[in-house]
Amino acid sequence: MSSAPIAAAPAHILELARRVLEIEAEAVRALADRLGDDFIAAVGLVLASRGRVIVSGVGKSGHIGRKFAATLASTGTPAYFVHAAEAAHGDLGMITADDVLIALSYSGSGEELLKIVPLIKRQGARLIAITGNPDSPLAREADVHLDGAIREEACPLNLAPTASTTAALALSDALAVALLDARGFGADDFARSHPGGALGRRLLTHVSDVMRSGPAVPRVAETALLADALMEMTRAGMGMTAIIGDGDGDRIIGIYTDGDLRRSLASGCNFSTARVADVMSRGPKTIHPEALAVGAAEMMGRLRISQLLVADREGRLVGALNHHDLMLAKVI
């Protein structure tokens, strides 16, 4: 090994990088052509299991295995990763007869995995192997073998796991997505397992979680003067006020917004004597507090409005929200 890096020409660097991508893309394309009954059997084996999926591997296959287990767990298939070497030193106790072990090893002859396979099978757990050699010891021991063989590694020396790990990753993703679909796992399910992410916020946040309520909601009675409505708008800072039926238990009859204010100014309205009921917008759009906040954002965008009143089933005012509230909640 040389003591100093050898400078490569930019053209050579790009040529090598493109070749890596082409080799790895071809490795994945070849997998699609080989999918068949074994893949169907692997899906069926996992679906029939009453336990969990345990993914195991060593080295680069172990790194792929960790990602595979995480993908399964987040898409409806309970799974975790166990390092093959650790399994032989106590972690094997986490595996039960109801589980399915998915073992990743390109050679299919890794000593650590082969050491635990007989113990796993003796317990009654089922084995799915993903290897690059269907005649390997691991493939022969498996209940189902998935062929992840490649023509060549993308490494110029054909030594470093590159195309083989890409193939294993793609094949494991295909299995995870097939299981997701077979279980009827939907966007709501995904959001529940990702509550801290953007999708979780969009699908788990309700209007009641982000709306303003109580004194923070601007409101005046229909008998109020327009000047009083403007004072209430200024106090609440929402660019509008709800108009409530006089003596009607907070039932919404209208809304007065910044847009209505501009129209009132243009018409020469006398703000000292006019009543808000004469210039308000009647029958405003409302949303229920248990609706999804993303639904409120969609409604506001579709109607081109900046504020939205929140009403119960009887049309009584219970809250309000605007674009700023949705942005603070990271719904939009």
C-alpha cells in the first residue's frame, strides 16, 4: 500500500463512479428477473408467523440487516436485529419457536451464522436465508432461500462488498414492501410508528390540538357595533372575529375578516354607527375539532382563506385557527 494518495484525473474519477452506479443498477435489475416462488414463500412464511422476525448477519451484511429490521418494524412487521456473534453468547435466548430468522450472508458460509442455525432450527423457528450462493451451507439449511447473487462487485478489485450489499438491500426492501402491502398497512399505520416525523404530524394532529380556544378566540354578538368588532379583532390578532347569534349559545352566524374590513372601507361605511351584522360574511365555512389539521390546511388553501372557525356538531363556536397556527404546529 502506497504511503501517499495518487492523484486521479477528474475524467477517471467520473468514469469510475459511473461504472460503480451501472454495476450496482444492473445487480438490482437482475434480482427482479429472478423473483419467483421462493419470494412468495418467504412472504407467506413471515405472514404465517405468530412471533417476530429476527434479522441477523455479520460485517456489511449485518449493516444491511440492521436497516432491514428497522424497515420491517416501521412498516407493520415486528422485527429486530441480532448480531450472529452475540447470538452465540446469550442473545439466542431472544429467539422463540414462533419467530422467523432472516439470515443475510453473501457467501452463505459465515461461521457465526452457521454456528447458530442448528440451535435456531432445534427451537422450531423458521429460517429464510438471503445469500449469493444457492449451494452454500446456509442456503441448504434454510426453509426458504432468496438468491441475491451478483455478476461482479462494483469495487475495481472485485473484493469490497458493494454491488452485493446493494442487491441485499434492494431484495430486503422488496420483501418489506411486499409484507407491508399484504398486511394492508396504510399511511395512518405508518404515521403511528413515526409520530415524530412530518407524516406523523400531518396524519396524527387534529384541529383540536392546534386551534385557539376560550378567550383567545375573537367573538362578538350579532348586535355589536362594527367598532366593537374591530376592537375584538385587534385584541385577538387573528385578522377576523366570529359573529355569534345573540342569546343563541355561541352559535356561529357569520365572520368579519380583514377582507370584509377593506370592503367596508371602500364602501364608505360609518364605523361608529354600523352594526357588524350588516357587513359580516354570513354562513362561514367551519371545521370540526376532531378533523385532521391537515384537512383544515387543505380547506383553507382550496377556499383561499387565512382563518377558519372551529364548530361542534350543533354549529357552536369552540375554537379558531389560522395559517400561522398550522405553521407553528408544522402541519404545513
